[in-house]
Amino acid sequence: MGKLQTLSRGLRYMAAHPLSTLRWAASVSGARPKAAEVEAHTDWHELVKPHRLPFEQFLLQYGLETATPPRLMDTSPQVQSLSGFELYILATLLRCLQARSVVEIGTYKGRTTYNLAANLADGGCIHTLNYVDPAAKREFVVGEMYRRTPLESAVKTILANSMEFDFSPWHRSVDLMFIDGNHSLAYVRKDSENAFRCVRPGGIIAWHDVDPTHPESTAAALGACQQQGVPGWLIEGTQLLLAVQPD
């Protein structure tokens, strides 16, 4: 067999068996951590593949529509926050649900809260929960984006740890619950359990940072949906996973 033919066969094998090639490369070059990272990334995409859905199809599937367009207050790029399209999706869902009761876990600077508050039905309220470590250096003010604005009165800021917080006053009464707090497996599991208890029938649970860099968030969110027997949908072009509470 000539060298060109051998090379051609080798390239064809690598194209057909990328994971095997990565494992071999790791064993001979000391690149095992990088190979494992790429393999995990591939496994993540395989895991979420059945759950991908365009947002328009999600709306049609659940008969969601709104007579009024969403109102966006601030979609400027911000680190550790939602994209403009993701804000549009959440704002649209609030309009579709005519939401008056929203619970958010993970306030941060309040950019998402600010946009959600602008899309509440009359008399609506957002309870937003954020844990602040007293020992940590504070480089921002929780909720600074909506403070001293006309929408601040529609927001109730709660400084607490969601792992220990009592959500029972909201059971079966929340229109939309948004989970974007601590992304560890234990926290997302606990937050998801509380969300399914709080959201009313026909209401929506939304998780953020469901992406390859947050495998624990992905596993916990999809696991909670599976446990409840509810489909979880990863909206295409976003890091948002959505689930509708069954009647």
C-alpha cells in the first residue's frame, strides 16, 4: 500500500470516528484533558438534540399568542446575562400568559428583571431572589438596573439563599418562574423542584445557561422535566430551556 493510499484511509477513518481519534491522540500526546472536553461537548449536543425547538414552533405547540408586542427596556450586551433574543422570548411569554406573578432566581444587576417588569400585566409583580455572600467583594448592587426607575415598584427584591428559602407561599400560583442562579447540580435540582411546585397549570418554567459549559445545569433541568413527565424544550439559538406546567 502506497503512502498516499495509507494517508487517505487514515483521514477517512478519523472523519468517521472522531471520538476514537481523540482518545488515541490523548493517549499518545498527553492531551487527554482536551480530548475529554471535546468528547463531553459532543455528548452534550447528543443529549439535547431531541429537545431542540424553534421558538415559533414552541408558541404554536402550546397555543400561545399575544395581542400586544413585548416591550424591551435594555438589550445592550452584558456579561453573565441574557442575549437580546432571550430577553425577547421571556418578554413574549409574559405577554402570552398575561403574567401577574413572576419569580426569578438570580437577580444579579437586574437587567432581566427590568425587562420582565416592563411586560407584566397591570398590577403584576416580580419577586426576584439573589444570594449575596457577606464575605465576597461586592462589585455591583443587586438590582441596580431597575432601581430608581418607574418599574421598581413592580419588583420585590429578596436577598436569600434559594437552597434554604421557603417558596410555599407561591405554590401553584406563579405564571412564570425563571431559574438563573447558582448553576451547580444541587442548586438547579432544588430550584427546579421548587419551580414545579410554584408554577400554576399552564404556566412556564424557564432555565438559563443550558449550554455545553454548564453540563450540571443541563442535567438537572432535563432531569427535573423527566421526573415530572413534562417535555423540556431548548429553544434554538439560545441557552433557554422551557417547560409548560401540565393542567
